[in-house]
Amino acid sequence: MPQSVHERGAAGEPISHTLSALSRLEVEFRRGEFSVVCAGPGTGKSLLAANLAVGKNFPVLYFSADSSPTTQVSRATSIITGEDSKTVKNAFLSGNFERYESALGARWWIRYNFSSRPTLEEIERDLLCYKEIYGPFPHLIAVDNITNVDTGDPRDSESYSFGLESLCEYLADMARVTGAHVLGMHHVTGEHSDGLAPIPLSGVKGKIGRVPALILTIHKEIDGMNSRILHISPVKNREGFEDSSGGTFVSFRLNRANLRLEAVDQDLPASFHA
């Protein structure tokens, strides 16, 4: 037992981020651990990952199988600078991006892989290259989405679920070996795909609930002012509060201009204090 104290290293240390309101529900993204964020299409799981990855300046390796370079560069630039995302995207597409380059240059150790079907060998290669170039492993490794990782073609639904669980075990081991927080984005079952109601642990697609230390689900609310609110629920949390029903959540308003997630003042429900 005493040697575990000395061998811990950075394991268990929360990464710094701008979504500090999540701490109200004892949610932290700890180094050496694997987490999964689950939501329906277009709900906001990639925006959550982007805010975590670029909101603060620390080493990140982002596997963006689900979004193009244009989307990720313009999104990251807006979050970092606070500039309007449409203005940033137009500047990027027109080749008039010079005024933003210094802001992105300050995030020099955030790196992306845009392969649409990265293999495990490709992921390992990029990790080793990152360490060779920068010295440390990333503090955050994002995989968006985990179903885009090429682990071989599943024969049927049972082998699909088994393959997902094996991939999660691989990513959890990666977190432990590298000391990074590994964040995977994932889908939900069909009845929850509209993202308009709280998503329980049972709504996570595939049998992956056993492996991650933290599972968050996201559902959305569209208010009357063309604004979107994202409700983030800890349905599994080894290190803190969890509510597998998805009914306890922290809320963030999506700033549609700069794509930042801004905490909404709210009283936590009785289920948190019980």
C-alpha cells in the first residue's frame, strides 16, 4: 500500500477546465481515468469536448473522427477568442485568418487527428509521436466518437457490444498508462436520440457501463429566445455523486455566438442532498 502513494504520479489529479459548475455535482475529469459523454445527434457532446479541450491551455490530443478540420478550427478559435463563430469560419474559408493565428499559436500543444476511422495502431502511433515531440503525454485525450474507432467489423449485435466494451477497456488502460484523462464521446439508444428528456444510464448505447469511471449524459432544452440549454447528468461517477436516472443535472447555456458553455444559476434538486 505505501508504494502506491509514491507511484500515483498525476493519477487522480483533475484537469483544469472552464466548466467548473460541474464540480457542484462532484464531477471531475481526473487524469489516469476514462470517461464517456453520451447524447443524441446534434445535442452538444462535441461542443462539451471542445470546451474542455481548448477552454484552458494544457496538452491535448483530440481524435476528431466526427468533425472536419474546418469545424474544429473555427469552433476552437471562437471558444478561445470569444469571437463570433460565423465570422471566424468565414475568415478561415476565405484565407483571411491571420488575426487569429497568434491566439491559436498559444495553444501549440493541442493537436488533432482527423482520420474518420482511426485504428488502434494509429492512436498509439500519434500518442508516441506526441510524447516524442513534446515530452509529456497529453493531459487530455479525446476520442470523438468511440464508435468511429476501427476495431474490425462486428459480425452481429453481440459482437458489436463486446467490441465496444473491449475498446473501453483499451481506453481505460491507455488512461492509466499515460496518466491522461481519456474522454470518449458516444451515442444513446434510439428512444433517447432526440435528446429532449433526461437520459438514464440504461440509455447509453451498447454494454459499456462497467468500464468508465465517469459517464455523463446530455439532454437539451430549447427556450423561446432561440437559445439552447444543455443539461449534463452524472449517471455513473466512481469518485462522487451519481444518479443513474439522469434526473439530476447541471445546466449550461450555449452561447451561440462564441460556442462557449456558460453555467446557468440553479438550485440542485433534493436528490443531490439526499
